[in-house]
Amino acid sequence: MLFVPFNVTPIERSDLQYAEKSIERGHTAGTGCYTQWSENLISNRLGAKRTLLTSSCTHALELAALLLQIDKGDEVIVPSFTFVSTANAFALRGAKIIFADVDESTLNISVNEIRKLITRRTKAICVVHYAGVASELDEIMAVGKEFDITIIEDNAHGLFGKYKNRFLGTFGTFSTLSFHETKNISCGEGGALVVNDTKYEELAEICREKGTDRSRFLRGQVDKYTWVNIGSSWIMSEISAGILFSQLERSDEICRKRLNIYSSYEQSLRSWAEHNNVRLPVVPAYCEHPAHLFHLRFSRAELRSRFIEYLSDRGVNAVFHYQPLNLSVMGKSFGGYVGQCPVAEDAGDTLVRLPLFSSMSSEQLDQILTSVLSFTC
């Protein structure tokens, strides 16, 4: 019996070539050629104004919060079903986090819930494209325009996904990307801030560089650099950027392999899911996703636990996902309570993610499918 891990990082030996070259050149800190090439590649492919690599997606979100001058008294609406960084970045600036429930079908933030939660203190709405499937961006952007509220896309799952033929991450004022080892494109740890409003470009560059105008100095625009704004050290190292650039160069191949695995799951498990009252992922016809994850939703928490244990006994590592933020210790300090976000709370109890990684062998895929199909609720 094979052991099938939940995730295998997509980094291959060939991806280290540029990292090694950065060491040979003696430039291993950030803002070298691989940083610039990666940023340009992402911007050009997305059609974005500017991309700035960061040391994590968390730091990209923190940078966005700083650029928006989020402060005490501000409110930021986030989906409850998300990773803690989506909320933490704004809480660190003193904002009150407002939890919105998610849509039953896609598990993306509910537009109807957003409208109920807006107050005169709402400064921003951070939407998460869960599993790389787009949120309802037409409606969300319309809400932002109607109430003059900034929209931020937490696009950690959705690089190169699309909504109505337009790339995710190009709708909001900012979007953020993740290159963590669990993501489709990875350099171990890393992220990026995509800036879609040109008025923030220079300030974003300054804040990412510890609040200095060092980038202008490196371009020869000033004869020395100095402290001009608050900021932090949010720059990705050139070693990581080299690995990332290699990954980006073969991103189409990685995505194709993941989509093939996703399609195998979807086709092979459809009848089993219907028979066992298990919900499969929903992808609206106008969305294109990068196959970041494939999940199942059971009717009860007890079945989810039994299923995970059942697969584990057969060498398959399936895992649950987010626990709703409104029920967390910190979430409760922001007024979260049981029953506040019923869909998110149900997903937290019943959702399982199956292994999905680009290097998965046909034998591993067969073992997963055989194990799942032999389970009965």
C-alpha cells in the first residue's frame, strides 16, 4: 500500500537553478533581477498595474492595510471561512473585524451578508476566492462603488483563475497572492501584493522597503535614501524569488496537471457523492479555477471524522480546512458567537480536502479514488 500525503510541494531540483545563480552573483537579498522578472511576469500575465513580491501573503495583506491607513474605529468585513491572516492584517492596525457568512455553494463571502453588515465605519471589504473559484465580483465591486468602500481580494488560492474571462486579483484596489509550500506555485514561503490603483504604487514600494525610498535610490532617482514613511521589511529574498521565477515559467504545466487530477475526482466521484449525500465543489460556468483544492462536504461532523480516519487507514492523508473565525478565541473578542455564520460553521465541521498536488502519480490517484469509493455513509 502506498502512502499518499495530502500535499507535496511543487518545487523541483530544476527550480533551484536561479537560486544558485543568485548566490553565485552575491545578491541574495531582495529586489534583484529574479524579483523584478517575477513581478513583471505576474503583472504582464494578469494585466495588473504593479506587482510587489513580499515575504508572505500575510505580509502582503498587512501592507495593504497600512496603505489604506486602517486605524482604530474602522471596520473591515471579512468572510468567517478563511485563514486567520485575512483578519489579522487589519486587526493589527486596530480595525474591528466584522465576520460575514459565506455562500452555500461556493463558500465565498455572501454578497447579501455584506450588505447587512455595512455601516458608516466600514473601511474595506476583503473577499477570499475560496479554492480559486471567484467570488461574485460584479456585485461586490458594485457594493464597493455604491458605499465608497475599498475592495481587497485575498487571492491566495486563485492565481491565474478567472471571473468572466478576467483574471482574479485585478478587480480590487489591491489583491494578495501566496506562494506558500501548499500553494500551486511555491517558493516555500512568499507572497505578493498586486496594486491595481496607480496612486498607491510609489507608497507601496516605500512601505515594503521599511518605509524608505531605497528603491528610488537603486534606480538612480535620488543620491541617497532615507526614512520617509512607516513601513516594514516585507521584501522576498532573491533566493526565494529565483525559485519562484522558475515555478512561474512552468506554471501552465503545473496547472494542467492539477486540473487533470481535479477532473478525475469530479468525474469519478459524482455518482458516489450523490448516493452518499456528499456535496462536491461548485464552480459557476463563468469561472475558471486553477484547481487549488478539491473538497467534499458531508452531512454531519461525525461522518467527516469517520471518513478521514477511514482514508488514513488506507494510506491516504485527507484533512479538514478552516475553522470559522467567528468562533475562535480572537473572533469572540470581536463579537463572534455560535450561529452568527451558519454556513461557515457547517463547513468547518463537515468539509474534507482530498490530496491534490501536481506530482501525484496515477497509482496514488487510483489509491485515493478506490479508498473514497469504498466508503459508505
